[in-house]
Amino acid sequence: MTPLELLSRRAGIISEFADAGGETRRPTPAAQRSLLAAVGLRADGDAQAATSLADLDRANWKRELPPVIVVDVNRQPITLELTLPASIDSVAWRVTLEDGGEVAGRLPFHEMTLLERKTAGEHPLERRLMVLDTALPIGYHRLETVHSAAMLIVSPRQCWLPKALREGKRIWGVTAQLYWLRSKRNWGIGDYGDLQHLLRSVGDMGADVVGLNPLHATFPDNPEHASPYSPASRLLLNDLNIDVGNLPELAQSEEAQQIIKSEEFQQQLLDCRSETMVAYTAVARLKRRVLRLLFNAFQTKQDGDRQRAFESFQRNAGKYFGRSCLFLALREYLSSIGHERLDWHSWPEPYQNPSSAAVCRFAEGNKDLVTYQAWLQWVAECQLAEAASLASGMVLGVFRDLAVGADPSGAETWVNRDAFISGARVGAPPDAFSPTGQDWGLPPFNPMRLREEGYRSFIELLQTNMRHAGGLRIDHVMALQQIYCVPAGRAPSDGAYLRYPLDDLIGVLALESHRNKCLVVGEDLGTVPEGFRERLAAANILSYRVLMFEKDDQGFVPPSSYPELSLAVAGNHDLPTLHSWWEARDVGLKERLNLIPSAEATRLRAERDEDRKQLVAALQREDLLPDGAPPDIETLIRAVHSYLSRSRSMIALVQLDDLTGEVDPVNLPSTSDEYPNWRRRLSLSLDEISAHPRLEALAQAFQAGRAARR
């Protein structure tokens, strides 16, 4: 192998992979060099690649312990690699447990199994296998030897499942984009008050779960940047979802009350409520005008209990919380003074580093602005918690969603830049869905830095998004094992897969799943590595099964073929609604927007005709449709969800926009300005949905189908 190939392998760049069509693809040398440079390894030529490889080897031999060790609590004693001078007689070790307890001992070095020997100058080094023959509880511990320390993570290895599901119960629920909910009381965008309404409505009909889009923070100064899958930060909540009318400070602010009651404000509120699309800029203007006044009331009134609760929240919010709020305050300030480039990479240089003296001066001189951002997060957190508490009678209740990445110009990369690869973006290789490949514009985690930091960034991300949730969907879960990286400035077709420590990340995921009592679903659509789904199943991570993709050579697979450890749904936010799919309106939309040529549209319509026939045949095999004429939309929606209700899947969900019969998609992949993504609201209000006969019919169908599978 060449030095470039050896260095690429060492850095985790996968040398070849099978694409969606089964063909073997290999990254070009140029792609390898670009990706190596992005992770901090120079390889402009063979000599430089060899030097970089030698530097990695030297650094590895200088390390006494690996930076992090993840072990299975059921597979003790713990074994790990230890590197020391050959002259060492014995090794003293100590494990400081997470709860403050301590376990210690001493082991003869030369009695350990020899793995490798290397001469470094006058002092030969030996790498041996150290065995800690002591039982340790699950948790985050610290292992120390004489000159080194490592994070020792003891994991249950399998994610948590609620007792009802372990005992064979099959549950159903609905999935919704929170922003699209309509009500008489919200301000033109769905909020946590609407979530409470939805939980009560579907809970009363027997549902055990309500799935949501990512609730991640967006950009306060740019409300139209609305994609929940390209947020400012996955460590913060979107403050536009705050139910302003339900805040206790409203009763304490006469000024806010007068503004809300004014004719002008009420007209603007009515306009926002009547829009078919979320008017993000107008909604943000209304909400933040009042929220600022309510924050002032909070500070002025000095309610002791709420003040203490806010202070406690700030203390326990996580390592990067304060910096994230500082970022939002700084960006809002720069926007207010007319700074045109809001990507922090283009900020004045002193502001690009969160630890700089200039940023510290800003934080000190603008405490009120920073505290306001923290207060918004606390308010959102409290309202999400209150909504989740209403689901105590459900098996899962609130089911959250974690995006695969965050916008590179946002808070997450600013506060923790070393954890990310700034010179590459997450994407997908060319496939039938996207012949030229995809660039999602999201910086991936740097796997080497993740190990160096003991996976702290990943841990905090899970802890934050599992709060107040009975379940968590992980978008593009294949990123636990590998992720397709597109080097900056290159086409998506010129990318490469980067390997991640799958077993370690699953170990962390399982630990946090148990601690938060949070079931995990992995969105495993697209190019799935061989054996990956089996590894997820072994860890109790549910597969994400979408009806439209569950096909084989005979057509749509029967409900009995769905794996038990899975979540079944008819579609998702990247696919057309059932109504649109059935009438091929999604094909017509793409043709009108010039996203596909007419010849391709003709081919897709013919393919859809065949898919419709196969779906009807599958539904008829289950006696859910009579023979004869094709079904109308009402009959189709009922039959499809009855089909899913009969699946072996632990969870089956109906998308709320299928329930309301929507036609327009909420998102059209590979578009930005061509289509109003993440804006379409539901055509029915929550009150209308609660009273709609289709909801009752689907609830009955799910109840019957789920009970039959127990």
C-alpha cells in the first residue's frame, strides 16, 4: 500500500464501499488528500503522507493509556492496552467512580500479555494487555495509572425499552412537525401549548406516542432559515415554539398586556394565524417583542421560586450551554449594528474565538442580553417538560428527533469547533434518488477528536435531546459507523466515507438511553452498510421502516415481514404525503420546478403506476381493500394504516398530514428557494383534528391491528 493509502486507513477513510446499486466505489487520491487535510493530516505527496503517518505512530507510542475506554458491564473483567517502558516492574492503578467511590490495585507489568514492542531511543517500550479483574457499575469513571488517565465508560450495551414493549405490547401514535399545528390561541406557529393539546387528544384515543420534528434552535436574526435539520444548535431549543400566552410573567407586565390588546398587534396576530405557511419573520417579530418585556418583568418582580429554578437550570445545563447563549447574543448584536456577514467564520477575528478577550468583554458588558437568551431556553425547557408530563399515562409520550448535524455558521460549531471537521460536509454518494450525490452542508464530527475528548460532545448531545422524551429518533443513524464526507469545494461525487467507532458510540448511546429512560430509533434509510442493521438490533435500537421502501421482488412486503424491533410509518418529511403519492402530484411538482426533465417525469409516472398496483395488491392480500376499482383517498389512507397496524413493528405511526389529507409536501429535498420548505401548515386546526372522523377511524384501526399482534 502507498503511504497515502496507509494514512487514509489510519485516519478512518474507508477504501471502498458498495453504492445503492451494489457497485463498488473507491475514493480518488484527491478526495483522500482533501479529507485528510480536513481532519488535520497533511498528505500532499508520498513523503508528506509518510511523515504524517510516522507522527501518528510516535504519538500513539507516547500514550500510556488510550483516551477513552468503553466496555460492556456484562463482559468484565475489563481489558485494555497499556504502553510503558519495558523496565517497569508493576503498575499501580486507580478507578475513581462517577459517584466518588474508588477502586485501586497493582499489577505486575511483565505478567501481562505482550502485544507489541518498540524501541524509542534508549528506552524500549512495550504494549501489553492489562486486565482489571474488578466489577464496575455502569457510568462514567476515571482510570488512572502513574503518568496517565483515561475516561472509562461502563455501558449496559443495549438501549432501554419500556416494560410494555418488552412484554410484547405493540403501540401506535402520531408524528407531527410542531410548527405546522394550528389553533385559535397560537401565534401563527405551533407551540408547546399545542403539543399539550395534541398529547391529550390522541392519548384519549389510545395513542402511546407523539413524534416531533427536531426542536433545535434556529437563528434569531434570520427566522426564515427554518429547516429543523440545519439548526443553529442541537444543544438548544427553538424559542419560537414558546407558548407566550401561558407564561406567568404575562400577568406581571402591564406593558406587554397593552401591546397584545392593541388593535395593530391583534391584526398582525390574526394575519399570522390565517397564513397557509408559517410567516416566520412576522411571528418572530411578534413573539420576541413580547418575550423581551416578559423577561424584564421576570427580572423586576424577583419571584423567588422561579429565580431559583432558573439559576438551577443554568448551573446544570451542560458545558456548552452558556457559550451557546453567548453566541446567540453576540450574533444578535452584530446583526443589530448592521454586520452583513453573520457566519461566525466571517465575524471580526477577535469574535471568532469564544475564549478571546474581546468575547469576554462583550459577555461582561452585555450580561442582560446573554441572560435573556438563557431565560428563553429555560422557558422553552419548562414548557416542553410540562407537555411531556401530560404523557405520563402513555408508554412513550413525547418522541423527539435528533438531526445529523448543525449549520456550520451556528452556535454548535462556534462553541466547540475542535469537535467538528470544518473542511468537509456531510452528504450522500450518488444513487438512484440523487444521481449526482448530495451535500447536506453540515460539518461532521471529527472521530479522532471525539475519542480524544472522551466522547463528551456526543454525550452532551444525547443528554440534551433525551430530556423530556420517551423516545429519540436519530437521523441518518449510519453516522454511528460511517458518514459520507464531501471535502469543501468538491462535488458530492468526489467524497469518501469516514469511519467512526461504532461499538463505542453505541455503548454511550445505550448508557444515556437507560439513564434517561429513552427508547432509541435509528433512521436507517439509504445506503446501509452490510451487517449494520443487525448490529443496531443487537443493541435494541429500533429500525425505521417506511412503507414505500419496504419492497422486494414480489412487491410490498407483508406486515408480518417487518422486524419486531422497528418503527413503521407510511412516509416521512422527505417524502410526498399519501394523497400526493397516490396521484403522483410529487412528480408533477418536480417537473414544474424543473427539477427533473419531462422524460424522467414520464418514467417516474410509469413507475408510480406500477407501485400503485403493487400497493393495492398488498392491501387486498390483507383483505383491507375489495377487488375491483381503485380506492378513493379516504379508503386508501384507512387501508394503508390498517396495514401498518398489523406489522410486527413495536411502534406504528401515522403522519398528521396524512390524517388531515394534505397534498403539498412539507419539504422537497434538493431545493431551497425553489420551494417553501418547512413552512406549510396543516389545513385543519387541532380542534378540527380532534373532532375529525378520520382520526377516530384510524385510532380504531390501530387499536384493532395492534391488539391482534400481541
